[in-house]
Amino acid sequence: MEQKVDIQTIFKENLEPIIDECITRAMNKYINELRFDEPINNNILGIREVAEYLKISKSTVYKFTMEHQIPHYKVGRKAFFRKEEIDQWINKGKVKTREEMSAELDARLAQKYRKY
């Protein structure tokens, strides 16, 4: 009574389910990591990203948020920033050149004396 051992049957019955389970676990882990690591919106920045973007320290960003100097949003204790609002905020602080100030003064004076 010699039994014929069929390698293909042994593989299919024993190893295939184990391999399938391992592949399924690995794929699920990979998909979950992608879902959580992917930013919701590239225009939404955290404290660290704002500090890097503005080339300032995180503590300075915290100071600006506490003093309500920088536009931001809070969810719980976390602060979030919109990149376009940060850009607008930076542009508001533009220091005018002498030529710009002179042209502005000339325009004001011309307007003032035009009324008389």
C-alpha cells in the first residue's frame, strides 16, 4: 500500500492559503500606510511645514499663532495653515522701496493739489 505523494496537491492544500494570507496582510498594511501618510491637501500645512516654508523656528510660529499675528486654524490643540493665506500674509509685510514711496507721495501730493 504505497501512497503516491503529489507535491502539487500538498502545496495547494497547505502552503497556498498561508501565502495568500501573508500577501493579503502585506497589501492591507501597505494600503493603510498610504491612506494615512498621504496629505489631505498639499495647501494645508502644519507647524513644522510653516516653519520650514518661512525659514523660521517652530517656536516663532507658535509665538505668531499665540499672538494672532499669522492666519491659522485650530482643530483641538493642533494648528493648521493654508499656504495661500501664508503667502498673502507675507506680502502684506512688504517693505516699499524708496522709489515706490516717492511715487506714492507724488501721487498723493498731485491729488491733494488737484482739489484746489
